Amino acid sequence: MLKELTAKSMLHYHEQTFATNWDANIYRGCEHNCRYCFAQYSHRYLDTANFFKDIFVKSNAPEILTRELNRRLWKKYPVNVCGVSDCYQPQEAGYKIMPDVIRSFITTKNPLVITTKSTLILRDIALLKELNELVDVSIVISVSTLDEEKRLLIEPNAAPTLERMKMLRQFTEIGCKTAVLFMPIIPCISDDQKNLNEIFKITKEYNLGPINAWPLHLRGKTRSVFFAFLKDHFPELLSDYRILYENGSVSDEYRNMLHKKIRDLREKYQLYSIYKPTAPKDCRPAQLALF
Ligand code: SF4
């Protein structure tokens, strides 16, 4: 179900950052249905708890963004438009709000970051190229496994991992900044050496930019949803997971073991882990009070 919402504001500051501290979520909820989704908490103020089926779109997002990105004191910080949902999830194929969202970034000449697991973004590549000729456009993909059988269980409605990587290559070819989030790495499911090596190898071969890699976290609602998933599909792993995830983070022993493997792969493929789009130094939210 897709329901329209009217937004009063779009730009939101958050302390924790990968690419930028500023988000503008176009959608609430996400049909990609990743079993490990960290963003499920974001449905708590809506009149439904079904994050994966009840999808909300901020129908006036382009108009509000144009207004906010034009404000005199706004310093053209890069804005990530896929924070707690994927704005190229399947509903976008029919709703088509993203072309107007990108046009609002073109009109205001504001850097844009898009993090997606979908190849639908290729529909808008001409607009993104136009924006990239004015300011930085950063396209980031997140990936978990190249094993399609497992991927279909873990991220059933996202694009196949290799398709995502091929899509990202097209954005490197038109000059956008690109990066790979290898996350989450799922213990005993996607952490085999073959998968780790292949993701790094393709990132290097396709010239996809830096790669960040993290193990799965199981906090809040994500924990119960993921344990239910394990019970259905990998029941033999339940007892190991109870030991590995005594709390929200994986055990120190596992994390150290994984970090060593990742360090070795960085060295082997000479891939960096840090990614930042070009941004003004002062990225704090104090200016918002002056708007
Ligand atoms: S794509 Fe992101 S927001 Fe959507 S279900 Fe997957 S993890 Fe959650």
C-alpha cells in the first residue's frame, strides 16, 4: 500500500554519518524487505507498524526541498535522500517522484547523495549526469552477498548484488563519486572467504571507489525480526547467534576476526575505507534555527 504524506520540512541533521550528516527521506517504509533492516524503528510514529508493506511518500518533497535548499544560510551541504528507506524501492517505478527531487537539486545546485540497493536509479541517469555537471553527485550501493539464493532470502525485493555493482559502474563512467557499503556482513551466512574476496575483487575491477565493511548489528526491533528469520531459514544457526549476539553488537572475538580478514583484503586490492563527498567544513545544524 502506498499512502501520500505532506511534509512540513525535509532536511534533517543527524550526528552519525557515513557520507553526510544531512538526510531528506522521500519515502517512509521500504519494500526491499531486508531481514536485517536497521530502519524499522522509523515507522514508530506512523499509524502502522508494517515497515515493509505500508509505504508512505512525501508527495510535496520536491517543492519543500527546493525551498529549503534555496535558503540563504544553507551552505550547500550534500544531502542523502535515502536515509531510512530506499527512494528507488519498487513503488518509485510507478510513483516517479525522484525525477522531480533531482530537479530540485539541479535548480538549487546542491550536492546529492543517493544510497540504494536498486537498479531503478538508472532510469534517472541523464538527470543525475546533468546535476553532476554542476555539483558533486555521489551514488552509494550497499551489498551483502553474491550468492543469489541467499540474497533472495535476505534482501528479497532488492536487485541482485552483481546488478547493483554493474549499475554503479555506469555512474563511475559518467563521473559521479561512487562507493560500496559492504554491510551487513552476516555471520555464518555471508562471511565466507569466497564472498568477502569476490565483493572486494569486483569493487576493484569495476573501479567502484572506496568500500566500507561492517558486521551485522542486531539492535531494537531488528533483533526479533532477524531471529525469526533465522528460525525459519537457518534454524541450525540459532544457538551460535545467541552466543555471538549476547547484546546488540557481535562478539569482540568475531569482530576482531572479521576486521583482520577485511584488512587483508584492503591490502590485497588496495581499496580505501573512507568516503566523504565534498562538503563545507562546518556541517553543524545551528544554522537551521536561523532559517
Ligand atoms: S533497502 Fe535499506 S531501508 Fe530498505 S529494507 Fe533494506 S535496509 Fe531497510
